Amino acid sequence: MTIATALTKKLKIEHPVLLAPMAGVAGGALAAAVSNAGGLGIVGGGYGERDSLERELIAAGNTPIGVGFITWSLRKNPDLLNVALGHAPKVMFLSFGELGDFAPKIKKAGIPLIAQVQTLAQARDAVGEGADIIVAQGAEAGGHGSTRSTLPFVPAVVDAVGDIPVVAAGGIADGRGLAAALTLGASGVLCGTAFFASRESLAHPNLKRGAIEGEGDKTQRSSVIDVARGIPWPSQWTIRTLKNAFTDRWGNDIDGLKRNVAEERSRYLAARDAGDTAVSAVIVGEAVDLVRTDEAAADIVARIVSQAEARLRSAQDLLT
């Protein structure tokens, strides 16, 4: 059985599974591994670090991969788009901000544009700005996101954007999630948490272990980590991470964190480099309960697809 969708046909990939472009996690090796397994890997463009972006694009070798950017951050260093386009990516992925003048340049280069959205208004706007594929991201996702839940949001976006392929994101880390997304009308899934602890992930080994031992009940959305890191995220998007001693201390006292930010930022950044999970964030979503081993990315893709195929066959057997 092959799961062929509008997404697989449009991108000419075998499986409807995309790697989320997680900053500091989705590097060239991980993106290449997902693409080589039949999905599509997308390198995370991060927060404007040109050297690291070029290093990870080179690390992907000749494997077709995509590149993803945080749109509001890209506006501060727009030349990074030229860096990415210079590597002839299979797709460009933009999220968290209007596509604006980036879309025409991407379209002129003949590269499909994926836009991740968190509201119906954003979905309609992205289609109007030239997006070829829409990722409907639910609040269950790890990392930054908004408030809509995946289950009702995905079909609403499918209905809103017509023939544009929709990819479901948020709370999807195995084949049951892929099968569910397809029945909602999506053409595939975008997975981040599923690959966070993979062998090819750039995450610190301690953070990977934190994810493997983590629970969805112990995740939360807040702005604590962004304040600590000194990253000026717009207020409509918060970051989902595992709770830890640092978020417990400052989660209800953002003003206090801001008053002590010089000291706390230094402490946070040192903990991040050391992989100290009592302070440094493990940036995963509610589906972290489904991550229990440090598998190779290829095995994760194969498992997601085989599980989805089995679920879809079982659903078919229910029809009489």
C-alpha cells in the first residue's frame, strides 16, 4: 500500500511526512535522513545565523531538502533567503509573519512555497500571497505556536483554501496521527517532536533524554524561555516546552524575570550549552508521550508510514 496524496504528487516524494524546520535541531544530517527515507526534510534557518545555516545546508549534501525560516526574524536579515535559494532547496518554508516580498522572490526561483499558519485568516492571506502548500499548525505543537487545536483547525483550513494541499501539524508523532490527519482532509503531516530525539538531531544528548522521558501533561506554553534567551517573539506566539525548575520559578513572574534578565540570561545560556534540563528548555509538544527511543530518522519515517497504512486498512474494514 502506498499513501499517495496531493502533497506527495506536488513535491514528488514517496511519503506524506515532512520534518519541521526546528531551529537548533533540524540540521542538514536530519533533513537529509528524512528525505532519503522518502519524506521531506527541512533545515531550520534559526534566528539569522548565516554561518550555521550554510554549514547545515552543506551537511545535507546532494540530498533534496527544504529550508525553513521564522518570517519576522528573516526580515531582520533578508539576505539569508538568498543564501538558502543559492542551494536550490526543494521547498521554502515560512512561518510566523506575512509572506510579503519574500513570496515573489521564491516563486521567481521556481521553488514551491510552504506557509505555516495558526488562524484561518492567516491561511487565506497566505494563499493570496502565493503559498503553494499550507501547514495548519495546532497549539499542541512543540516550539512556537498559537491557540487553535489541531483536530478542528485542520479541516477548517482544508475547507478555507480550496485545492491547495494542507499539511497537519501539532500533536502528530506516529502513524495514528498521520492516518487521522488524512481523514481530516490533510494531504500529509509536519512532525517535529517525533524527530527531536532522533540520532541525527542537533539537540544536546541531555535534551534528547529529557524528551524520551517526557510527558505531554508536563508541557506548557509561555514566553519564559524567549525572555530568558533574549529573543523578541511577537506576543501572539508562545513556545511550548517541557516544564522544569526554571519555568516553574518564572512562569508566573515574567516581570520579575525581566527585572533579573541579565543574570538569568547568562544562567540560561550556560545551561543550554551544558544540556542542563533543569534550566534549559526541552522544546517538544504534547505528542512527546509517543517518543520513547533514540531511533534513526529513517526508522521513524518508516514506522509512521507503516502504522498509518495499518490504521487506514483497519478503518476500511469497519465499512460494511
